[in-house]
Amino acid sequence: MTDSPPWADLFGHPEPYPEQADGIDAAVDAAADGGFLALEGACGTGKTMLALTAGLDRVRDPDSDFERVFVLTSVKQQLRQFETDLRAVNENLPSDYDPVSGLTLVGKADVCPYARENRGGIDRENVYERCEGLRERTRNLVGDGGATTTANLVSEARSQQVGLMDSGSAGPAGGTAAADSGAPDADYLSVDGEPTPYRPDTEEYDDVEFCPFYAGFLDDLPEDGEPAEAVPFDVTELGHVDADELVRLAAGHGSCPHSIMGALVPEVEVVIGNYYHAFDPVTTGTFTGALLDDSTFVVCDEAHMLEPRVRDLVSDAVRTRASATRRTSSRASFSPSRSRARAPSRTTPPSSAASWRTRT
Ligand code: SF4
């Protein structure tokens, strides 16, 4: 009888294929050496579970410096596969293990309560522009010399409903005597049928439009503490949190789901995203930068797509910069050799799934 491998409890199925077990061992060894592994396998050979198990083995080993697994996928179907396999890991963990905490990164269009419900003049197309304006105005209202405080904005936004409730209408939980009193029903924004504490549209203070969900997030942020302290639920008990659950938990509490997502990024054991989250300069500068260090075990799915995709990302930046340069100086010239190599140097494209440690 042979001993079980150290990662056996983290493997989400009863038994690995022999090739899967070899692959997990190879990935664990490569990570322990600070190296990378290029791994190729046909569809259905269990590469997703292989990569997750190897990464989680490193993260859960108290002698390892790895703190998280960062999964980069190129298509949504693969993102779903990682979510499914992570759920399988959690469902099959021994009862004395804590669930593996995980988070799927998605864009504002997928988690903004207004964009999801097409309210407040916000839809999936304009959400980025509208959101930036709303956030800026909210910060201006409550910043140094601002007209009010986050607590007041939140209180006023919530009290719109209290006023209705005072007049006899139902709250989010429903069930009071609006019909009997003849008072209007309280009108809450619901997301996927779940009520939030605010009205269906954005709010105004002194004729300035603001986002009450963002005000709620700012109000929960400790002055000198970690952003994670603004998260209104305990992610270590939940296992994997997908976009729908994130919206339900955050918006139901009255906080911005996208801001909560950002606060959670450094806190969970598995982050599932896409190439942009590791290679797009804007995204890494504002959102995922905390993940890009030597404590991150990176899994890159469909890694043969990495080079063309990342080259496109960097090329866009080069074109923008070159255009700007042309606008400001007719004598300026662009040297391609100085603008290359934004991506880690270890990105020689293997032909299928691969894992390697980030170098930034
Ligand atoms: S701050 Fe959050 S809730 Fe408000 S508009 Fe932006 S994404 Fe939506």
C-alpha cells in the first residue's frame, strides 16, 4: 500500500488519473523551485483540477511562501470550469478543513446593481463612464471641505425608505399594511429579485447626483485599516464567491459590489480572472496589482493564446503613446525596442495549460 500524496485531500475527485498525479507533482516541484511548468493535455484529461490542486497544495503548505492561486482564463467557458472544479474541491474537503476561499473577477457591467437592472440611467454599455462620474461626485461631497459625510449620505438614502415605511408601507422584507393604509409601496432597487436598501435610481444631495452604494462602501472603510474590513461578510466561511453571490451580499448590505470585489482580491486563496487582470497596465495599476508578486501561484489556461493577446494589449498602449507623442512634437520618433517586454519574460507560449510563478 502506498501513502497518499500530500495534496490528496485537496484533490476534488475520488482518484486522480496517473498522468494527473504526475502533473500535480511536477507543478508543485516547479513552484517550489521558483520555476514554471508548461503542460499540455487533451480535453477531458483534468488539467483544471490538476492546476488547482497543485496551487492549493502550495498555498495551504505552511512552509510555502505562496499565498494565493491566480487563474488566468481566455474564455468564459474555461472560467466556469475553474469555478466548477473549485466547488468540487470544497465539496470534497475533509470536514476539519476550512473551505477554500475564492473569487471570480468580472467587470462593472456584471456586478453594478444599476447596470444589471438598467436603472439610474446606467446600462451595460455606459456603466464605466457613469460609474466614474458618480464615484468622483460622491468623493467630492464627502472629501475635505465637502458638503457632508458618507454616514449622512447613506442615512439619507436609506431614510427615503424609512419615510415610506413610516407612512405604513412595506420594507424589503415585505408584509406590512400598505394596501390597508393607502400609502404608496416602498420602491426598492432589487437585483435578481433580492432587495437593496436604496431606491431604484441614484440619489442626489444638494442637487449633486451620487451613488449610495459607493457611499455605503466608503462609509464602511476604516480610516487607517485594510479595505477588507469594509467587506460585509466573512469570505473564509463562504468558499467560492461568484458574481451573483457577490452582488447579492454586497448590494443587499448597501455597498458597491465592484468596490467589495477589489477589497477582496488580496484576501482570498483563489482568484479567477482573465489575461487583462495580469497584463493590462490599467487593470493591474488600479485593481489587481496586489496579486502580482512572488507569493502568487499563477495558472494560465490556454497559454498558447498568451503571446498574441498580451502583444495586443501592449501594442494598444504603444499606439496611444506614439500618437500622443506625435501630437506634442513633430520631431519626436518612436523606438520599438524601448517599449517592449511589459509581460513577464517567462511567457514562451506552451501549447496548452501552463502554470508559472509571476515575476514582477
Ligand atoms: S460605484 Fe458601484 S454601484 Fe455605484 S455605479 Fe459604480 S459600480 Fe455601480
